[in-house]
Amino acid sequence: MTAVAEPAVLTDAPAKPYRSSWRKRLNAGRVITHVLLLLLVALWTLPTVGLLVSSLRDKDQLAVSGWWTALRPSESLGVTRIGTAADQVAKDGHFVISGNVFGADTNKQLGGFGLTNSTPGQTPPGGTMPMSDGGTLTVAANGAFAWTSDTQFTHTRGPRVFYLAEIAPRFTLDNYYEVLTSNGVWRSFINSFTVTIPATIIPILIAAFAAYALAWMRFPFRGFIVALVVGLLVVPLQMSLIPLLTLYNQLAQLFGAENGKTYQGIWLAHTAFGLPLAIYLLRNYMVGLPKEIMESARIDGASHFKIFTGMVLPLSFPALASFSIFQFLWVWNDLLVAMVFLGAQQDKLVLTGKLVSLLGSRGNNWEILTAGAFITIVVPLIVFFALQRYFVRGLLAGSVK
Amino acid sequence: MGDVLQQITGAIVAIVVALAACVAYFWGSNWMLDRFLSSRKVTGDAETRRDHLRDSIRPWLFLLPALLFLSVYLVYPVFETLRLSVLDKTGSNFVGFANYAWALSDNNFQRSILNNIMWLIVVPSLATAFGLVIAVLADRLWWGNIAKSLVFMPMAISFVGASVIWRFVYDYRGEGDVQIGLLNAIVTGFGLPPQAWITIPVWNSLFLMIILVWIQTGFAMVILSAALRGIPEETLEAARIDGASDVRIFFDIMIPQIIGTIVVVWTTITIVVLKVFDIIFAMTNGQWDTEVLANFMFKWMFVNFDYGRGSAVAVVIMLAVLPIMIWNIRRANAEQGTR
């Protein structure tokens, strides 16, 4: 598509390939690349953006308009009963019932009002409408109404008035406040940290020692153990659930505990489930450390223990960091292990479990779900963006070797 | 509030105790080995024998805690699950292959297998393809790194969080109401009727798969992008001088050069797909024909408490993973050979 004839003069010039590719890039191909990538990035980010924007919107607005209209006022249909004869006040020879159709809600603007469900916009704001109980009704743009009649009102049931309310765009942290306090998400937040931090720290040292042995010591069955670790990397957790739960329950009985669902239990489980990746990552990294340094240290009489703690462990910091991020994200984001080993009791739910329970109980309350979801993903996102370099390094070391 | 404080204190104590136990074990066992098998006071043959003995014991001291954890939490359960899968509901009577026979004849199991096969075809292919395309495009633009970072972001989001994000996209309101779900808003924008996407069989599975593709594409992109950088610049330059178009370069040079990496990415995502549970559990819990093996197994295990049948389904998942596991081990062994 870019085969427009080049000036013949340039054909033999040494800079030709560079120039032609520069020109090529400037037109169609280059533009298509930009547009295509922009489209893909939009596809990948918009769902999350929608969630974030929605979680910050007023919950009435969120329920009646798409998040992409968040900056425009939203219009909703409302209905109210406007008072009985008991509310009337005599004034200058008239009888008046007054109030506000919005009640105490002050951030709404009237779009129109009417007497039936299908004609809520019949009369414009400030207009006058005759009422079947006598007199006329006027509703101002701010919702204040006055129902005026020359004769005394006698009705005992206030007539219904339908109206269109325009809600000015409003952003608020109310949803977060509600989710954190009244829905128990705060507790789950603490629970997630309680599970995640020890489960991230405990495996590191255990894995590091094992990785060093597998990388730099000679002993029988070493190849077999490496193969075992590689194999265990992909063993489905589903295989472990029933036997371990049975084991935990037996232990609990032995110690007279209520059941086997404890934080200690889940820390150890996560430690074990993280070990294959930890050992694999760290071993791959340690094998790559310069052999000469190790050998000269050995010749100088340093023991394996000294070499490991004094040299290898500090040098392995990048790999340790990579693994820690992996383990942190994996444990924080895990649902299955938490459900099985910690249970579904409300005060023991971690954030993922809490979110599932909210999906069940508050499935249509998007203000709750969006704020709850954002709280569950915000910590991993911070970790991810702050430490992306180590995360990427770990991914590369873990899968392509 | 009191129990929250207690819980936090418990976690901090656990970290300290665990670290102290690790240090005490590793340092202590090494010290004991050096102390009790010291070669200082013996000479000649006895000295070399003791040196040798220490060298052959020490690796196992380093490995012991890890091996213990792996055996108890991963190796033993594999065999125990195999055993349970030929026992009855409570694990007390031998029933042979009855659990497997039941599974094969169960409608929901068959549905799960079918769905899993669909997931296995769609998710790894789409995630790898999108990852490759984004990697290639991003490497040529000045804002490529920002783009990659954004596409990579879902990797940090939990499956449950991603499910809520996408459930919001798929949200359905009755015809005539204002659609607040992005997908239905677009559909109604074209004048078509809105759909309750996650309740339409067969298609709903596809909508669930999109969630996993959305998460895994970042992974594929990062790995493939690194592989693409490994292609020698001269190769690409030579092709350009020969007048090859960008599309030809992509298919005839880039892909063959990184095919090994593509296979690795593909298999890694395949493993993730085989274990996928959270998304189905959170979105549909297997309703409307979206059942998959992992969720099906969870139901039999923790809703019906039938350990025999639950284990049998777990074994089926394990069997599906097995070929990739063997392939991985062989690859790892081959590498060791060349080292």
C-alpha cells in the first residue's frame, strides 16, 4: 500500500533503506499501528475504569445511568404523595398545601411533573397543573411545590405526583464508607492481610536453602528432586484439598479444637503450595551465579552454610523479590484455598470470599459491588505497579528457561 | 475490635516464630553437624571419611523442611486422592471404578468436559494471539511501554475481582430501561435488543472465557515481548532490505524464531485453564450450562460432601494436566544435561 514510486535519484543513495522505512512508518502503517494498539489498550482498561468510576458515583445515579455518562446529569422518574387536608394552611383567603417533592434530597433538579406514570414531564418546572381534588399545583425547579385552592381541602389521601428528576453529577466516597463499615469488608481486609503476610514470608527461607542445595551441592537423587519440583509446579490444588482437610480435622480433634480451619493451617498450606515455584525460581537464579566465586570461596575453606548466608542469599535478592511478589499476589487473590482451609464464616472471610458473598447477597447493588471490588484489587495493583520490574523478571525466569 | 487486635498480633507472632524456627533449624542443624562430625580430632582415613559424611548429610539438612512440606501438602495428597477416588462417599468402602463410571454417565460431568475442552481451545489461543499482537505493536511505538503496562495490569487482579468487573460490563436491564452495562449499552445503541449475556447457553461460556483471556494476555505479552527482543536485529534488517512487508516479517520470521516460547506460553495458560474455578464459581456457579471440572469437583466435595466422587473428578483434572507435566519435566531435564 506504500509502494508509491520513490524518486529514482534516491535508489542508489546509501541512506535509502533507512529513509524509505522512515517514510513508510510515517504513513498508513504507522497510523494503523497507533490506532490498533490504542483500541486494544482501551479494550483492556475500560472495564476497570468503569468499575472505578462507578464506585465513586452517587448510588442513585449509578443505578440509572451508565458510568460513561457520569459527567452528565442523569434523569430519573420519581413519585411522591403530596399531602392531605390535614397539611393545609389558610393564607390570604386561599388554602395551601406546600412542601418539596424531593423531600430532603437537595441535589435534584426538576425536569417536569404530571399526574400519571406515563406523563411525568407533562408540565414544565414552574408551570401550573389543575388537580382532580380541586385547585392547582405548581412545582418549582428546586422541587418546592404549592397546591393552592380557593376552597378548603377535604381529601384524606394525598394524590400522587409523578416527576422527572435531574440529578447533577455527584462523586462521593459514600460507597466506600458503606462497604467498609456496614458490610464487613473492613474485617475482610484485615483478614486478607493476616493470611497474606505470613504466607508470603514463611516460605522464603525454606525455599532458599532447598534451592541452594539443588543448585550447588552434589548428592544422589538431586536430578530426581528437581524433576519432582518441576512436576509439582503444575499439580492441581484440587488434588490436595480433601486429604489435607481430613488431616487438619483429625489434628483439630486431637487437640480438642472446634475444627481444622485456623490461620495457622492456611499459612502452612500456602507456604507449601508456594514452595515449588519458590524453589524453581530461586534455583534457576542461583545456578546462574558465577561459578568461580563459589569455587574460590570453597577453596578458601568457607562452608556451604557460610557461602549461602554470606554470598548467595544477598546476591539472590532480585529472585527473592520476584517470588515474594508472586506469592503475595497469589495468596491475596486466592479464593479456593481460603474457602477450604479458613471457611465461609463471615468474620473469617478474606476479601475474595467476601466479594463472592456480596455477589450473592447484593448482586444488584452495584454501588456495593464496585466499591467492594475496588477495595479487593487496590492492594495488588499498588504492589504490581510499584514492583513491576521484579514481577516481570520473575515471570521470565519462571516460564522460559 | 478486641479479636481483630488479637488476630493481628497472632499474625505478627507467627511471622517471628516461623522465622526464628527456620533460623534455629538451619543454623542449629549445621552447627550440630560440624560439631559432632568434626574431623579436627581424627586423622588419615577417618578424617576423609568424616569429611565425606558431612558433605553427604548437609544437602539433606538444607532440603529437609522443603521436602517435608512438599511431601505432606502435595505428594501425599496426590496418592490419598487416588485412593479416595476408588472408595465410597465417606471413604470407608472400596467401590472400584464406580465413581469414575458414575462421572462418565453424569450429565453435568459430560457438560464440564465439553466446556473444559472449549476453554482449552479458546483461552490459550486467544490470550497468546492477543499477547503476541500487542507485543509486536507496542515494541514499535514510543508509548509502547505504557500500553504494555496497562494490558499487563489485569494479571494483578484476582479472578473474583475480574469477575465483578466483567459482570458489570455484562449487566442486563429489561428492554426499554437504561442499560448500565457497557456491552448492552453498545448493543442497544445499534438498535438491537439487550441480552442477559451470562444466561444464554454456549455463548455465556464464551463471555466467561473472555475474562480469563483478559487476565492472561498480559502474561503472554510480557514473555513473548522478551522473546521478540531476542531475535537478532540483523535478521529483521536483512528481511526489510529484501523488501519484505511487515506482515510477511511477522509470519515468516518472527513467529518461527519464537515458536518455542509461544509453545511454553500456550502450555502455561493451558494449565491455568484446567484449574479455572473462581470465575465460574463467582459468575454462574455452573448454572446455564457453564459448568467446568474444577467447580463441579468443588460442588461434590464441599456441597455434597461426597469425597469419593469429588476425588474422582480431581483425578480427571490431574490426568489432563499430566501430559504437560511430563513435557515440562523432560524439558527441565534436557536443560540440566546441557549445563
